[in-house]
Amino acid sequence: MTQTNPDTTARTWKRPVPVIGDTTSAAERDEAVDGWSLGSSVQDALHQVIGARRDIRRFRPDEVPEELLRTVIEAGHAGPSVGQSQPWRFLVIRDRRTRERAALMADRERLRQAAVLTPERAARLLDLQLEGIREAPVGLVVACDRRTPASGVLGRNTFHDADLWSCACAIENMWLTARTQGLGMGWVTLMRPTELAGLLGLPDGVETLGWLCLGWPDERPPYPGLERKAWSKRLPLDEVILTDRWPADAPQPPVSGLAGSAPALPARDEDVSVATVDPSSPLWSELAAPDQRRMVRARDRADDLLTPPGSLGKLDQALDRVVAVSGEEVTGGTLVLVGADHPLAALGVSAFDASVTREVMTAAVAGRAVGVVAARTAGLETLIVDAGVTGDPLVDARAHRPLDARGDVVSAPALSRADTERLIGDGRTLGAEAAQAGLVCLGEVGVGNTTVAAALACVLAGLTPDEAVGIGAGSDAAMLARKADLVGAALARLDVAALRRDPVEALRQVGGPEFAVLAGVILGAAEASSVVVLDGLATSVAALAVVAVNPAVQSHLVAGQASREFAHGRVLLDLGLEPLLTLRLRAGEGVGAVMAAQAILTGLAVRRLTGRTR
């Protein structure tokens, strides 16, 4: 029988302490359950940082030091991840064209969201600045690599989206770290995930969590911005804490601000306005959007006025754009009025005879057409361009040399490729010339060109013929149906997807002379640091062709008005532009652009002459 030594049973032995990992013992943890605490000073600091985190939308243009950028990203990389999978990849965006394209995506989605809200709620949304993509010196995209099968990652076999949650945790780490350093971060999800993935060249199976703007903040909000703007408020804590299970009598969350009769716009998986990048294209340009310093300076100048910031509403947004592009001293401008005939008019798409084009252009040269009268009344200069009016060249109008054989769009291309490129080049020269006077307002004349514009809208904005055609200058129901049939026939002979990637070819196939010239004018004016004020559908769809190749051009555009054509609203949405005026105009000839220019010039005078606070 073994004897137990009493001295041995009472003895305690020295605990082996691991040299790696957790060195604490169960006894230590039992003795002080709060022993892992970092102390009250750290707790207070964390509470302060969490409470001070804000979604920043306004940024200073100063650069973020590289080591500070790495500190923020390192915090994201230290985040918790399901199964230690670390699915995040951090894309630092420096390319200006990528930034400009992303900003355009956000502009479009802002308008799409407004379209499904009540008028009052939509107006309030459009008054908000929701992102700072153009202003922030750094763009960051957190991409989640989901290509590893969920069953192969510990914790994802049941909760397949846990990898996305992990990336969201990484973003929160970055956000809090940025705040401690005095940096601002804004999380932008105003873009379609597939569009953003395509822009960044992400492979299948890699998803984004939106766009992060990072930089030195140009605002220091004491509480969330949407609370400050009375858009929403934080719920009391007790309303979001539940015990054990979801209450059977819990109320449904309110659906605030949705327009009951306003359906959401159809979703599209592709960005229909992205053209193939081709530096040899006559629409190509090295143009850049105004840099961050110019945009911030324009806003700073407005904030200094003796009036509440944003007191001029959407006009203030247009004024910021003009000041960033051209400066405050703009006091005038030019109406560029471009006219041309269309063989399509012979197919019965207009309530007026084709001869009306020449009649109106003749009156314009004489100073008696409605657009020219409006321009001169507003103190604007005029530039009348005969891009292809049948008959002898109009006296005192800028005339293009004779065109090659022209088609009716339905059975043959509207123009030859050579003529299309020459017309764009001529327009580019005219745009640079017109820009010398200040704003460049666009107008057009051409019987049948609303149907041509509808065909272009189908190609460039992805509309159907029934959506795109409108009443124009006075169509009846039968004519409206005929227009839709003809546009459908024109599209049937074409590879629309290929045309979408080549806007110059789209202008050749289903455009016309004035559309090519207008596209050139837009590009030339933007390159000459002028803001272009658009009029109706025809001028806007020409702008869409240019922006598809050069997203930077969008920052040089102002939508003067929203016409009665449904397609015009969709084209403006794809341009990411909110119209200044809604007067139900159908005059054409640049009247809406001129009226908007009057408002802009008045607003610029107000900014120059109003008292300042410093």
C-alpha cells in the first residue's frame, strides 16, 4: 500500500508559464475579472473618439502625409475578420479620371434616389452635400475578396456574408483612427456596386463596400450632419435594445419620404455611358476637372458672404461650379445656336415642314429668332452656326463646308465618318472662341431633330424607343407612334452596345450635323475653362456623348432647364445634373439655357457685391 506524505499533499507547485500567448492563470482571472481593462483614461478616450466620429463630406485640399495614410490603413488591417481570413484589400485611388468617373456615378445616384421621394423630401435631399469625392485628397476603396468558398473559411459556412461584415469592421477601425489624427472620413455608397467594380477592374468574386473619402475636414460638426439638417435623428438607446427575442407586437419601421406613386427607376447592371478609352477619338481630351483647391476656394468664398451658406439653393451649387472653373469675374457669355436639316424629317416625324429650319435660322441671323432675342436681352453675345441647312449658306452665319451624302438614320447613317469628325473639330474651335466671353449657352434648330435626339438617347442612355420619343414641337398620338417605330428600326440595323462604346460613331449613325458640332463646342469650351449651360434634350444628349469619353467635362456643365421630354430627364440623370429651371419650355433655340444663364450671372453679381464676414 502506497503511503502519502502529508508534506507533499499540502505543497503547491510553481505554475509553468507559457513563453507565448496568454500568460495569465485561472486564479488570476478569478481574482480580478476586470483585470484586462485598459483603465479609465483609455475608456474615456475611446468613448470620446466614438462620440466624435462623423461622416465628413467637405474637405480641405491639403495632402495627407503618406505615413499617416498608412497608419489609417494599418488600423483597418488590424480589424477582426471571420476565420482570420483577412478578406480586405485596400485600393488607394490617385488617378484623376477614376475619381471623376466615380464622382459622376455618385451624382447620378443622388438624382435617382431623389426621384423616388416626395417632392419635399427630394428637395431636401438635393440640398445636401452627400459626398466629397472630388474634393478629398485621398480616395480609398475597401474591396472584399470573396473568391474563397464560404465552406472553406471558419465561420462563413453558415453566415456567408461574414467576410463583408469583417470588411465593415475594418472600415470602422480606419474611421476611428482617422478621427484621432484629426482627419475626416466619409463613406460613400452612392454608386451601383457593379459600376464601381467595373471602374476599378475588380475580378468576379471581389466586391466593394463603397468609396471612402479621406482628408483634412473642412467642417467640424459637433453632431451628425443629417441631424443638423433635420433629415433624421438618433433613436433613444432603449428603443434599439431587445430582450431574448423579437417582440411580436414590434412596429414596422416608418417609410419616410417615399413617393407612393413614384416607382424606382429601373436598375441597370452596366454603366451605359462609359465609352472605350481611345486617345485618338476626336472627343478625347486631357481635360481635368477643377482641382480640389479651386473647388474648396469657391466654396470658401461663398461661405464668407453675409448670408447663410447655401441660401441661394440649387443656384449656389451652379455658382460654385462656375467659380471653380472660371472664377468670380464672369459677367457675360455667348449663345451658340447651331442649325441643320435632317433627311429623317421627310418620314413624317414633325408637325412642321423641313423648310422651317431655314426660316428660323434666317431669322436668327437677322436677330429676330426667339433664342437670339432672349440672348441679346440677357446681354449675351450670339454665334450662329450653319452646320448643314439646305440651300445656299446663310449670310453672316458660320457655315461648314458641304457635307457628303447624308442618310435618314433609319436606313442609312446620318453622316460620313469624315464629316462627323470634321464637324466635331469645327465645334471644338467654336467652343474655345465662344468661351472668351464667359458662359457658353447652347441652342439648336432642326426640324426632326427631337427624334434624332431620341435615337441618340436610346444608344447613350439605354432608353427604349417608347421611352425616348416625345411630342417635340407638337406631335399627335399617331406621329408619336411613328417616331417610336422609326427609332426602333434605326436601332435594329445597329450594334447598339458597340455604338455605346464609341460615341463618335453614335453621332455618325443616329445623330446629325448640329449634334456633332454641339459635342465639339462643349469640349472646346470646357478646355477653355468655361462653363457650358445646356438647354433641352438635343444639347444634353450631345453632352452625354462627350462625358462618356471625358468624365471631367461633367464638372464644366450646368443643366439650364428640364424640358417636357421624358428622355431629357433621363439624359440629365445620366449626366448627374439637376436642372436649374423647370418651365415646361418647348421653344428650343437655347431659350432655356439663356434664362438659366441670366440667373447664374445675377448670382455671380450677388457673390461679388454682397458684404463679407471676413
